[in-house]
Amino acid sequence: MHSVGDIERVGDHVNNIVELLERKNKEKLKFSRYAMKELRAMFESVEAVYDKAITALKNYNKSVASEIGELEMDVDKKEKEFEHNHIERIKKNICNPSSGIIFVDILRNLERISDHATNIGNAIIAGF
């Protein structure tokens, strides 16, 4: 049941990301090529964590679940690094501050998705 709640929360975070991207498009804001590259990397990392969590859940596979923690640490590291990079780009006028708010909010929502995937993995490891 805990995992069902985590999956539901992932859906909420995906919805938040969609709303942020709709706002970005409505306001005709742009991300720099650097920001886009970082977002792609973050999406790929989070997708890998979530895929492992769902695979572990479907197959009740503790071995796969145990691989999630290291991937989650990488996501956390990327969030901090990419947020720092974006702030530096804003300081150098490479990125628009309004875009920066959306960028950081997307990063945070992606990181939370990874957290929920980790919760799923931890539940399997714990034997729930």
C-alpha cells in the first residue's frame, strides 16, 4: 500500500512538470542549450531509478531494488549541480531568471520522483 501511495505521488509530480512546461510555453520562455542538456540528463537518470523501482515491484526483486539507492544518490547530486550551474548562467545572463524558476522547479519535481521510486525500492528490501 505504501508503494501505491508513492506511485500516486509520482503522478502528482509529473502533473506539476507538465504544468510548469505549459507555463513556460505560454510565457514563451526559453531554456538555454545548457539547461536543456541538463534537463535531459536529469530526466534520463530519474527514468532509470523509476524503471528499476517498477521492475523491482512487479517482480518483488530485492536485488533490483538494492540498485536504486546508488542511482538516487546520482539524481540528488545532479539536482544540486544543475541548480548551481543554472544560477551561475543567470548571473552571466546566459539564462532568463523567469526560465530559471521553472527550471529549478522541474529539477525539484524530478528529484522527488526519484525519492518516491527509492521509497518503493526500500519497501521491497524491507519485505513489505
